[in-house]
Amino acid sequence: MIQIQRREQFTRAAERLTREPQSIRRHEPHLYEVTNKAKGHQYHVRIESRNGLTFGTCTCEAGTPHAGRRVPQVCKHLAAVVLFLRAVRAMRRRAASH
């Protein structure tokens, strides 16, 4: 589980997003299905809030390492969902202010 704190966490993941576009679909509340359009791979990203902090997990190898003693990293799938949710929130704010 990765705590989402700063914009800098997503710099490298966002760079990878420009090379490999992702498709995002809400699967259920707080769970999103992310499909890599270039490769066709699907991953699930869960966003959770605990005690006012936001956390994210992804089923890809970077987000949930299975081999070795690696720690979870911000992946392009998690970055795509965070960008998507921020855009939706901004659109809702704009619509409410008009």
C-alpha cells in the first residue's frame, strides 16, 4: 500500500503514461480497472482513505511486488487513476460553481 502524498511521487510514472496510454474503468466503489492500451494488460487499482490519508494499491509487479524484498512503488496504473480522479473532481467543482 502506497500513501499518496506529493506530486513528485508520480513524476516517473507520469512519464511512462505518455508512452503507454491507459484506459480506466470504475469496477466498483474505490476499485478501478486499468488497461494498458498498447499491451492489453489489465490491472486493478484500489484507492482508500484512512484517518484522512489517501492510499493506493495496484495489482501490477511494481505496485505489489511478489519477487524479492522490494517495496511497492508508484506505478503508471496508480498514476493514471489518481490523475483521472483529480480531473473528475475538478470537473465536478466547476459544474457546481456555475
